[in-house]
Amino acid sequence: MSWWNVYVLSFFTALASALVFTPVFRFVAIRMNILDHPSVQEHKRHKQSTPLLGGPAICASWLLTIVIGLLLSKSSLAGGHFDKSVMSNLPGILNVSSELVFLCLGAVLIMLFGLFDDIHNMSAKAKFSGQVAIALIAVTWGGAKISVFQSLPWLSWVVSVLWIVVLMNAMNFFDNMDGLAIGVAAIAYSLFAVSAAINSQHFVAVFGATMAGAAFGFWFFNHSPAAIFMGDSGSHLVGYNLAVLGCLVTFYKPDLAQTKFSILIPLFILAIPLFDLCSVVVIRWKLGKPFYIGDHNHLSHRFVKMGLTKKSAVFVIHLMTLATGLSVLPLLWGNMMTASVCLIQAFVILGIVSVLQYGVIKGKNSLESSPQKKK
């Protein structure tokens, strides 16, 4: 069994686990009345109360797969099923075991933190403080640092913490339609896993593959009409692990890439949710509204205003996420010219999104508000 077989096996194990755990946690949420009630907040448009334990379902699926993998790697059966390339790297698990423990601890804590917010609705200040504290665990003891700033360790530390907090909030904001955020996350996890595999970051690739499997498994129950929501527990967990993977895949190997532009890969894999976060914050700032208060100015809502159905809007955003992510993967092995073309292509895609998001809506509004001539 080669490393690619390990990645695929990890993906399907997490997928199968999510397909089992999600209905279980949905049942528990209903019995314990942990539901998202549409009348609680003005911006929520779903018609009926929906179970909110998506985060624990995703987390349980992911952690179970990791535990199974660790047990198999230490089992005597490993020698008969893994090839030499895998066996030669398995002892390296001991070298990263402490970091893995703290990264998993951070994931569990942020999931529980989000679950507490789902139930008790914390203030924005309390939520931000908790996010920073848990991000510090991942960066300080989990080794989730953006390595491009090696010459300035303090800057690497600050930017890494900021990156994790921003991604958690970006995915929390982005979770505004059935299947939207978890679908984008599943695509992003898959692209991170491929990036890490190409860079021979085997354990990082397994990390990404397990989260991709858990995300795809949960998507089956979260796509429209959603039978269960991620809630803050799920969006925080998903954002946290995306940020951690983004830090880990910035590892640069000169023998594999001719350009250091590979550092931009996480930014473009996650370009759509980050773009949505920035645009929504700017819109709310211009309207004089707090940036943490939900509204209907997200990219998905604007596509619906253009005439798309909610399912179509979600599907288009998934395609855009895939397009921006795939457009920069060649940065891993390309030269400066390849990098330039890929980056230009990615910026063009974001430019198209900008035109669709603002230009078309403004044009439609001006037509609707113009006086009609009598026949």
C-alpha cells in the first residue's frame, strides 16, 4: 500500500464515519433540543427548527479516522500491508506526535467553544477572545506557523494567529446557505491534501484527506434541504483546520518548486470565502453596521438576487472555489513564468466575481428604479 493508497483509505474511512455519526448526532440534537430556531435572529431564513450538532459529528468522524490510522501505524500488521516508502516514514509519527496532540486539542476546544456559543449565544468580544486563545495553542504548541516569515519569528507568530482567527470567522460568516460552507471546505481540504502530497508532506496530506472525507460525508445531510446544520461548532472547527492546513502547506522545498510563490496557494484555495468576508465587512462598515451582525450581503445572497436559485448559487460558488484552487496548484512545480500566468488567472476569476457581485446587481437595481414609459 503506497502513500496515495493511504490518502484514499483515510478519505473514505472519514467519509463512512461521517455518514454514520451525522444521523446519530442529529437524533441527539433533536432529543436535547439543540436546534437552530429561525425566529431567533432576523437574518435567518430557514423555515423550521434544525438540529445544530454538525460540529461534533464532523469532529468525531475526523478524530476516529486519525486514531484508527495511529493504531494501524503501530500495529504489527502494518509491515505486511504498507510498502517501503510508507514504512520508512512511519517512525516520523513520533517526531510530530506532540504537535498533533495540540492541534487535535485545539480542534476539539474550538468545536466545544462554538457549541457553547450555539447554545448560549456569546457576545462578540467573548467569542473573539476564545478564538485567539485557541489559535495560540495551535501556533505555540501545535507548530501551525506560516514559515515564510522565518527571518522574523515574532511576525510569523502574529500572522499565524491572525490567519487562524480570520479563517474561523470567514467560514462562520460563509455558512449562510444549505451546503455552502461545508462544500467549499470539502473542496479546499481536498486541494490542500493534494498540495501536501505533491510536496511529500505525507502526514499533512493524511490530515487533509481525513477532513475532506468528514466534510463530504456531512455534506450529504447538510445540502439543501439541510437535515442538520454545522452551527458555530462546525464552522469554527472547519475554519480552524483549514487555517492549520494552510499554515502547514506553506512549507517550501527548493528541490520541488522553482518559485516561492507556492506560499500563495492557501490564499487562493480559500480565496472565495476570504473574498466574501472582506466584501461583507466593507459593506457593513459603509452601512454603519457592526461587522459581526449577520445580513444578506454575502456573495451567495447576491447571486440569488441576480435570479439564481439557492441551489444554483451554492453550486456556482463551489465551482469558483475549485477554479481558483486548481489555477494555482501548478505553483508547486512551475517556474516564474508559470507562477505569473497562474496568479493572473486567479485574479481574473476574482475580478469576474467582483463584476457579478456588484456590477450586475447595480445594473439590475437601476433598471428596476427607472421610470417606465406608457405604451
